[in-house]
Amino acid sequence: MAIHDAIRALDDPTRLRILRLLASMELAVGEVAQVLGQSQPRVSRHIKILCDSGLAERRKEGAWVFLRSGLAESS
């Protein structure tokens, strides 16, 4: 993960909220949009930035796209 990309990804309140949600559980993109009260296309743009920076990861299952934190858990 490039430090510049991570800083850019963290420089937005919506992306920080998404990361807080993903810290506790894996969620579908639609669920994230519903919790945030934002449109799915808008949330998808934020998710792309988070995934490109390595802060989040996508997993596709059929028509569903699930997200989880890309940060390793510390022991």
C-alpha cells in the first residue's frame, strides 16, 4: 500500500465511516450504502478508492459484492 494512496483514502469522512463499519464485519456494498444513507454509485466510488489503497478488500459472490477491511488484525 502506497502511503500517499492511504492518506488520500483516509482524507474523507465517508471513507472513514466505511472503514469503521468494516472493522467489525464484512458487509455487502448495498448494506454499506443503506447504513450511510447514500446512493450505491456514490458509495462504490468511495469503496474503489479504499480498495485501490489497500485499506479495504472486495469479494464477489454471484451478483453480490462483499467488503472487508484490508488492514491486518494485530494479535
